[in-house]
Amino acid sequence: MHEFDTAMQLRDEGDGTWSGAFHDDWAIGNAINGGVVMALGLTALGRHLEADPAEANRHVDPVVISAYFMTASLGGACRVETQTLRCGRRLSTGQVSVVQEGPDGAPVERMRALASFGNLDTVDTTRQSDPPDLPPPDQCLSSDLAPPDFLNHSAFLDRVDLRLDPDTAGWAMGRPSMRGVMQGWLRLKDGREPDSTMLLWALDAFPPVAFDLGIYGWAPTLEFTGHVRRRPEPGWLRVVISSDTLTGELMEEDARIWDSAGHLVAQSRQLCSVRTQPTG
Amino acid sequence: MHEFDTAMQLRDEGDGTWSGAFHDDWAIGNAINGGVVMALGLTALGRHLEADPAEANRHVDPVVISAYFMTASLGGACRVETQTLRCGRRLSTGQVSVVQEGPDGAPVERMRALASFGNLDTVDTTRQSDPPDLPPPDQCLSSDLAPPDFLNHSAFLDRVDLRLDPDTAGWAMGRPSMRGVMQGWLRLKDGREPDSTMLLWALDAFPPVAFDLGIYGWAPTLEFTGHVRRRPEPGWLRVVISSDTLTGELMEEDARIWDSAGHLVAQSRQLCSVRTQPTG
């Protein structure tokens, strides 16, 4: 079984409740990558909706998710609570909450999300933006080249094969472009091919675009909304992330993903918090 | 009292439940404008959070909302259920659900949303995109010029003063630009000035951008996420809406709003459903 699928394993505890676990293999620093938390929540919600009426049975693809991150997820057991809101002809909509036990044993909510599932089996693309022009993966900068000190604290980077376009990787050498753009290639290191759930994970797998603005601290996601527009073909994903606006200590980060066939398959916007001033 | 504030009136029924009413004055066709449904939900959630701990008291501005529209809201009474999820230092997060009675008397959920409130009292803009270059409002196309047949079915247009840049209004004369862009000026007709809640309404107040792609049917919002980035100055709002992607019968619509001082004050993306094929 591939690493991503292992991370998505759930036990049905009945009444819409599922139990799972976060492994430190998916941690960045001490926190579990938010994309993994979302993907686990979506997996539980998808299975819950499948058990519902006939229409929902066909709604196997997550089409849109909006996730609010309230506290950082940590390695260890988690509980996932799912709820059906509406099963329609085109979409089924539900709610999901990921909960872990706090230090005092009380439940602490990590993430709550609303999401709709549909069927992306036969989707034509009428309009889309062009995929970025990227050097081939072997001429891009691999995350394996990050300083060992950084890699030791980011087990997550062992799971992914991430190749940054050198034109948008100046920040890694202390020369951010200040344009607020990053682009490159992405795949899972163990060869697991993308699917619609994995795409929503992939939308949040790049380093924060704030790095390209010279803002190097952690940029926690407050809210994330992602749309899956097509099922992806196997192979490398092309990813572009960008930001136009920084107000107070909040910025948006937009992501777009094209599959190996050049189709735009997913897009997202998140609101994240950045430290623009050094803290004392 | 201004029309918008009248529409936001709520009675506290205790335990996080509020009662309100949708007036047909805000209808487009038979359905109440989604922006009004969101704004009423936000108003209730804001009041609910205010009653919570000390931090939430300062969190008077909606900063981000993600709303899922499950059924169309109709004129008449509604119930709004609010729930606090987390009161943090920077943001307070909650959930809100708008419910109306269905034809058989059973409750039908219209919209469910997650949202975070914060304080936008003193926000500096470090980066933003430039406001659009627009002809002055009196050289733009007013929605008052729409065909009487259309105006009769859209009481909503009596509430708003909407002036479209003629360069992006060709669709109104059957000549859509096919670029997927619309821009213009917006304010409430009775002089009610914008605030952070009104901005989230304003993000969904323009005609569907699908019109500029020659897709003229109703384009119901499935999911809408909006960010408020600053409190707006009084006066006209400048609005740009656009779309890059149409896959199957789903498209995204992005909106950006600048205030009279030229600050980017709000942005949104919604996923909406369009009919690309004539139906039999």
C-alpha cells in the first residue's frame, strides 16, 4: 500500500464517526501537514456519503471543500465526525470535523470543513488557463537539496518529490523575487498516482508563497477552499502558487494544478497568517 | 433605517437561534439573492460571537466566510442557527445555518457556512493589485436600463446602483466579449455606506460573469468563499468579476472590490453551476 493511502486509513465507528491516525511522517515541524488533515476528513466524508441514498453513491469525487483550521494537528490518533447535509442529483454536501485529544484529555477540534462531492467521470474542459512553461523536472530544484537541518524537521519532504522552477526559487538562496509566485512539478515519491482526493492535498503541498516575498516564518492556513475540476491523468502535476494581496498580517495564496495531459484539474485559495514584523 | 439594515434584522430566540425574514425586495426571480442570505447569517453569527468570551467581543468584522447553498431561499420567515467553534486571540470562528420551512412544514436548510471574525480597525495594505480603470459612473451602463420585463422580475435591482463599464457590457446587447470579465461601480441605492458585512454581500451582487461568455441562464452559486481585507471607506465600490475555467457545467467566478480610496477591500471565489447546453 502507498504511503498516502496508509495515511487515509479509517475505521468505521458507526453513526458517522471514524477513527484514524496522523503519522509524524507527514509532519512539518511538529504539526501535521494541513493537506493530509483535509484529505483524511474528505476520505471519511466520502465514505459516509456513499452509505447514503442512491444519488450519493455516484458522487465519488470531492468537487469542493472549505476547511477552517482551528488548532495544529499532531501525530497520533484522531476522530473524524461526518454528517450528510444534502444529497442532490448533481452534488452531495456534508460536513466533517477532525478532533484530537488535548493534553488534559478533552477533545480539541483541529479542522472543520464543508464539502460537496460529485461525479467527474466524464468532464470536458471548455475554457482554462494555460499550464506554466517549466524546465523539465531534472532541470528544476529538488526539495532534496534543502539544508539537512531543514529536512530533519520536515518528514513531509520525504514523502513528496517537489521540483521548483529555478526562476521562482531565488528565496531558497535568500533572494526572493518579491513577485509572490512559485511554480514547479509535484508527485508523491513512492509513485502513488494522483486522484481527485490527492489533488486537494497537493494544492497545499508547496512551501508558503510568502517565502517569495521574503517572509520566511511559518504561514499557518486559517481557511482553505479548493475546487477539483477534472480527474487527473497519471504522472507529474504542474503547480503554480501566487499571492497578490498582503493586508495586516493576512495574505491569500492561490494555487492551480495541471495534470500531465495539460488540463487544469484543481485550484484553490487560502487565507493565511504571516508574521511581517520580527517578534521580540 | 436603510433597506440593507432592515433586511439584517434578527430576533434573539436564545441558545444561538435567531429569527429573521427575507423580503421579496431582495429577490432575483423567485429566489432571494445569495449575498443577502450570507449577510444575514453573518450578522447572526457576529452577534452570537460577541456574547462569547472577551476576545470575541473585539472580533466585530467578518474576515472570511465559506457558504454552501443547498436550496434556494424564498421570501418569508427564516431561522438562523449559530455555533461558536473557537475564540482565539486573532480570530473567532463559528458556524451558521439558515433554515426555512418547506411546503410540508418540515425545516429545509438553505445555506450552511463557516466563518471567522476578527478586528480590521487598523490594517495596513502592504501589497495589492491596482483598481480597474473605469469610466466615471455617469458614463457607465446603469442597471436601470435593463429591459422592463427583466426589471419586473428582479426587485433586487431596485436596491442597488450598479454601473457597468460599457467595455464589459456587450453581453447586454447580445455581444458577449467571451473574455469572462465584467467590471463596474456598485453602491446601495438608498445611500447606505459599505461596511465589512456589506462587502461580503457586494461580492455576489453583479450579474453572473457567465453572461460575458454568452451563457445567459441562471448560474446558481454552489459554494462561495469571501475574504474581507480592510474596512471600506464610504462611497462607490469598484468591482471586477472574472472567470478562467469552465469544466463540465461548473465554473469559478472571482470577484475583487476596491473602495473609494483605491484599497482592495474584499475578494471572493465562488463555484457556480451553468447550463452550457440548451435543455429540451
